[in-house]
Amino acid sequence: MTQEELFKKLIAHCKEYGFIFPSSEIYDGLSAVYDYGQLGVELKNNIKTYWWDSMTKLHDNIVGIDAAIFMHPRVWEASGHVGAFNDPLIDNKDSKKRYRADVLIEDWIAKQDEKIEKECAKAAKRFGESFDKEMFVQTNGRVLEIKARRDEVNQRMADALNANDLAAVRQIILDCEIVCPISGSRNWTEVRQFNLMFSTQMGSVAEGANTVYLRPETAQGIFVNFLNVQKTGRMKIPFGIAQIGKAFRNEIVARQFIFRMREFEQMEMQFFVRPGEEMMWWNKWKETRMSWHRALGFGDENYRFHDHEKLAHYANAATDVEFNFPFGFKEVEGIHSRTDYDLGRHQQYSGKKIQYFDPETGESYVPYVVETSIGVDRMVLQVLSAAYKEEQLENGESRTVLSIPAPLAPVKVAVLPLVKKDGLQEIAMDLVHKLKFSHNVQYDEKDSIGKRYRRQDAIGTPFCVTVDHQTKEDGTVTIRERDTMKQYRVRIEELEAIVADKVGMRRLFEKLV
Ligand code: GAP
């Protein structure tokens, strides 16, 4: 199965089992907007808890807030979003399709990487065991040629975007002979900037309408509350403010399911530090955040950093944590050194002094900021794409299983009476009533036990507990583990503690400290 086929299957699976639905589906959906179903919302909430608790409980100098989505319009002028939160767009005159010019070039660059990989694969076949990939990449003429061209285009793109030189961006598209994937032609318009913020009106028009924006990032809600939190929380630098909330962007290239949406959710933390210490903190947060991802056990090789060549208008250093999705390595999280740009601009635009008196140095200053910003939806996609498996079993059957880490799984335990008689249902229901105070539990008595296991595998339930006739004799039940399919008996009194130990977040948190 190709990665593309696997991704299509995952999307279908998400719908079939109540994880994710297209928004307003009965009206044919709304492009790049999705709804979370009964299991999707549980997974999403667990991801949020993993992030929130790791920030606010494991760090005694980080607190959380929940700011409003609507903010004073001046906020977005101060932050630079009104002027600079743009995507460079280009249209193909034949297909009438619109593209992000930088994405067209990035796709071209990705193709060069694929070409290099193909050359390596061919050589590996030719040389067999003695093949040294590193050496090959450094010395093979064809690979060096592709790499040099790739690097040159990458640099040209970074320079053109940094200089806001849209004609130069277009020239790269022409020079690389990039064609429209629909029409196959190179009949391109000029490149122009398009602001990504959604706007609406607050108050009735008659009373004097006021344009407000749907926030494109949650971060600004933190910056404008810096003094409120610092003073009321008696926070001392370095300290952080965390927030989870919706953000909105009028994305032009909306694709790859919930990877790029128009309405999405962010988990952002702004860490306020002394000027001059930001690089040290930036490196520290890179490490901390990478550990958070890796603790989920999806394989260290599936993560990498990608340092930015084109920096956002507020940053002096930035990196992405990329995950190996079925469509390749893509950004899940950004770690940005935002300097004193945001607080400084809010100070300037609001006319209010936004400074911190440092009792250790006796100085007042505008703090510098290191931000960690991760998309909840991209995390959901990361978890689902890493977890989705189709397995061939020894008995010739197959199963689809979501190996979601137990602390994130939507349903923790399924309680299954082996048969619908002899009082087994009553014992099983009793168990459900005991476990439901601590865990999300499902009860299922329909169909054969094998079919019920498959249903739970497909939604990622880590444990099935079966009540059978032996339960009546000795008070034990069978636990069946999702990933190994191993089964063992435990006493009913021990069940709650065994499950709690395996599904609690504690095991994840212990890897982080
Ligand atoms: N406050 C900084 C900021 O917003 P960003 O790199 O634009 O930085 C941070 O976004 C994260 O938000 C991304 O790494 C991604 O996970 C998520 N994100 C951004 N745009 C998104 C979109 N259109 N759909 C889903 N997630 C998105």
C-alpha cells in the first residue's frame, strides 16, 4: 500500500468510526473546515491535557489563561498582522486555479529531494552491502548537481520572500519550469500578496461599524495580558503563559485533511526572558518540546527540526518540529524567538508602559519572548497517522488497529460479557459503573467476542475486559491488550488500579522530567 493510499484509508476510517467529519456535510461540506465526532473530541481533549499539564503542572513558572477570540483591532496593527500576515499567491491562467507561490516552489524542492533519494536507492541496489549513503551523497556527480540546484533555489526563495520581492518569486517559478498540476501549463499570473485574516463587524452598522478580526494566532491574547498576569500572579522572569484556543486563517491552499484548516486550534506558550538570554531559552525549549513529542513513542526517526531561512516579521530565530506524516515530513510545531517585538509594539501602540522591573539586576526592560506554538489538529493527525495499522494475523485474519498511546486513547476500557446470559451482563455492568468514575468506558454485548475486539481495536481502545463463567467462580476477568493481543486474568479488585496505571498521563510525564 502506498503512503497516499494509506492516508486515504485513514481519512475514511476517521469518518467511519466517529473521529472527524467534514463540516456541514449534509450541505456538501465547507472547504478546509472539519468537525470532531464523539471519539475525535476525546482524543483531542486528551492531547490538550497532555500539553496543558506538561506546561502548567510540570513547570512551576508557567501559568495558563483563556483570552477572548475577539480583540481590539489595534492589536493586529501592532502585531504586524494587518500589514504583513500575507501569503504570496499566483494563478494559473488556463486552469484558473490559485496557488501559494512559495508552496509551488517548496513542492519543487521536495521533488529534488525525492530525486536524490531515488539515485541513492539505485546505487544501493548496485553496490549492495558495501553501499555508504553518506559518502555517495557527498561525491556522486548527479546527486551533487541536483543538490546544488536545490540549494540555490531554496536560497533564492528565502531571499525573495524576505525582501518581499514578488517578481523574483515568480521568476523562480518560471526558471524551475513549474507547471500547474491541473492544466499542465506554465501560463502564470503575477504574484501578489493576500492577507490571511478573517474580518467581521462588531456592533450594528448604523451605530458605526467596527472591523474586528478572528484571531490568526492565540499568542496576542497572551501578550496583551502580560502585565495582568505578571502582577496578579507575582510572576518573576523567566516565566511563561500558556493558552489553548481557536485560531482562524483564510488559507488559500487548504489540503491534506486536518493538516491545513481555516478554523483550527493552537496550544501556545510565551516564555518571557531577560534580553540577551533568548537564544539559550530557545535552545532549551527546542529540547523540551522534542522530548514531549518523542515520549509518545512514535519513533525518534520520525521527528526532525527544520530551521527557518525566511523568518516571520517578529522573529530572530525559528525552527519547526516536523513529523513524518504519510505525505512526508511536515511542521507540527514552531519554536520561535520573538524578541521584544510584540510587547514593544503593544507598548508603542497602546501608549501603556509594558515593562518588567527585574529585582535581581535592578533594571526595567521589555522582556524577550520565546514561543512554543503547536496545532492541536496537527497533533491529532500525527497521533492518528502514527497509530493507524492494518495487520495480518497468524490465523489468516486481518485487523485494523489504532495503536494510540493509552493515555491519549478516546476509550480506555471496553467491558464485554462473553455471552448474554447466566448473569454475566450484570457483572459486566457493575464493572462499568465502577470504572466510569475514573475512565472513559464502553460496554458492548453485541456479536461474537472476536468481532467486539476488532471494533475496539479500530477505535484504539487499549484494554478489553471480558467477563466469563470463571468470573462467577473466582472473581477474575480477562484483560486483553490491544497491541500485543495478549490475554491474562486479574482479580476484579485489582482491575481499577492496573488500568489506571497504564492509561494515566503519569507515565508520559515521568519521561519529561
Ligand atoms: N504564534 C505563532 C504561530 O501562530 P505558526 O507557525 O503560524 O506560528 C503555529 O503556527 C502552529 O499552528 C503550526 O506549527 C501548526 O501546527 C498550527 N497551524 C498553523 N496554521 C494552521 C492551519 N491552517 N491549520 C492547522 N494548523 C495550523
